[in-house]
Amino acid sequence: CEGEPVLQLSSAEAKMLALSGLGLRGITAADGSKKPSTMDVVRHLGLLQIDSVNVFERAHFMPVFSRIGAFDKDAAGLFTPVEAGGRAPFVEYWAHEASVIPIEDLPLYKWRMDAARETKNRLSQALETHSDLQAWIVSELQARGPLTVSQLDHDRKERTQRKGAWWGWSDVKLTLEAMFMFGLLTSAGRDNFSRRYALPQQVLPQTVLDALETADSVTSRKVLLKRAIDVLAVATVKDLNDYHRQWGTYQKAEFNRAIEELVEEGALVPTKVDGWTEAAFIGARGLRELEVALAGTNPTTILSPFDPTVWNRDRAERLFGFEYKIEIYVPQEKRQYGYYCLPILHNRNLVGRIDLKSDRQNSVLISQAAWLEPNVSAKQVDAISTGLAKNLKLAQKWQGLDTIRIEPAGTLSAALAAANK
């Protein structure tokens, strides 16, 4: 289905196109204003992957910061609680991993809800085993409106035994997650970062409910693939799959059909990239960008470990020569770079990584270690450290912290400390 390549791209062109597609060389505000909004970023990327680690900042806020700078996290409304009958601009679902998406996009994942129900696993077994618990959850939500797992656990003590598997989830939590995955429940914001579960009819607009009823699997997959190629700009089949995790244990035949139809329609143009062993595609946005070939570079910025620039480790290495691993689960004595190192983007390259911590008690942003990539030349260090120091100052103010402290660990720290003075 890949077809013969009709375009040949250099690795530098592929990198430039990718950064443009990812919105790291600028995002246009839908309302014509000078500064794009959080919604502009989410609509551009299609999703923000959710993560709870809060050493520096939670991962779902970082892609917004990396693209538009400091913003009001509360005003962004990613997790604003809504009651029955209320509406929110965002909803959660498994769009990549657990993610925030625009609420109107939820029907695009109906195929995943249906396929998950048909897949025999712990979640499907949970509903079969706890059908009485499912009925009780529905009745509680109908009577009380959206609730968190702790609120439901508290009222169902006899069914909240903690288990060893699935992160020690209770029967209530396991049943809630199964119902959420299958589309029987949806999200209604969060309380203290705990998801509030709701019946779809309580918080989803009628247009979304109607679209969920009529969504076609292949059509939805094609929409998601076109969005993925818009963001990635140039991508292999595996890259396109990874963006919305379209394979998994689901029907790969539907995915292949969607790819074939998009190639036939000209929405995916077969492309060869220098140095890539696998065939690739370019989409409409990438072709437009290739014609314009905008001059200039992206601003220096830190990225989240779950930014779409780096969440696909194979692609990050292929595009940028950047080998990346989050060392959260690596014993401290075996860590090479730090607990939660953030990639550093500078001049169209991933040039290093920095282990940041927001010491909120003492109001200090701490660089616990900062590292240059081995291939960075000495003449680049001043520009990198200057750009990074400016970005850290922005991050410090965004976090509401008073000062920055640069610890000496790492090959970039001395230059960064000098630039931070």
C-alpha cells in the first residue's frame, strides 16, 4: 500500500518539516490573536498525553508551554470539573495513552471503544464478573452526578479490596476503567487530579452523542491518520500508527484499508527520506511547508518526556539522533542523566537534556543536572546555554517561583550557570 516514492527528502528537510508540523516553529491562533491559546495547541496536536508526575510540571501542560510559553493552567480548563448537564471543551480518552482531547473528537475513537469490548482481557472480564457493580455505578451516577473513584469506593466498602495486579486497583476502580474504556462512561473533569466519571448523556453534547452512534470505523481511522500526518509532516506507517495507537490488539486490517484509501486519494504521498530504511509519507501540510520553506529556526525550549516530538523513541532517534529514556524507574545509582530529564530543543535539534525540579516550598526552580548531547560542538554551547537560560527564566515565572538554582552536575551546567547570572 506504500507505493513508489514520488518525493525525495534530505534528513534536514524531514527534520524541519517535522518541527513545523509539531507546532514548534509557531502555531496560528484560531481567533487571529498574536498568542495562540491552549485550545489552539490541543487542536493542532489533537491530544495531550496525561501524566501525574509533578517534579517540575505535569506532562500534559508541558507541550503547551513548549509551543506558546507561559499560560494560565487553571484558565486552560483541561480538567475543570463539570456537573450533570454541564459542558466542557475537553474530555479524556485513550487517544495515544490516556489523553486530553477536544470533546467533539471523542466519536473518532468509537472504533477503539467497540474493539476493546470485543477483546478478552482484564477489563472485559471485570464487567462480566462485576455486572452487579456496573449496575450500581450507573445508578449512583444517575442519582448523584459525576463522581471520583474515591467517592464511589467509600460507599462500596465491601467491593474495594485492593489487588496486586493492575496497580492495586479495587473492584470499583477496575469496573470504572472498563466502563470508561468501552465508552459506557466518560470524564467530567478532575478533583485533585482524580478523574470524575460520568454517564455520557450527563456531560456530552447531543451532537457528540449522535456522532458516537453513527461513527464509521474506517472513516474515523482515516481522519485520525490525516491528522497524524499533519502533525508529523513526514512519517512511516509505524509512526502514523503510533500517534493514535491504531494497532494495539485491534483490527489491523481496518488500519491498512484506511492507509490504502488515503494513498489512493493522494492524502498520503509516498516519500523517501535519506537515511531512513523504511518508506515514508508526506501529507498536505508538509507539502505546503516544503513549498514555502520558511527561513529561521524554532525558539530554544524544554520539552516534556511525553511531547509527541519524543514520545516515539524510534522516531526521535531517526529524526534527531536522540536516544531517550525516562529514568524514573531506574535505580538512582544507575541513572545516567537524572530522574525526569527533559529534552532541550535548540536550532532544529535536540541538543541536550535537563533534570528540572520545582522546589515549591523554597520557591526555587532547580536544574539538578544539565547535559549536552555528545555530537554538539563547542561553538554551539554559548548559544544553547543563552537560549536555555532564557527559557528557564520563563519557566520559573510560569511556575510562580522566585529564583533559579543551577547545580553543577552535567556537561552543560557550567555554561548554563554562567548564562543564568
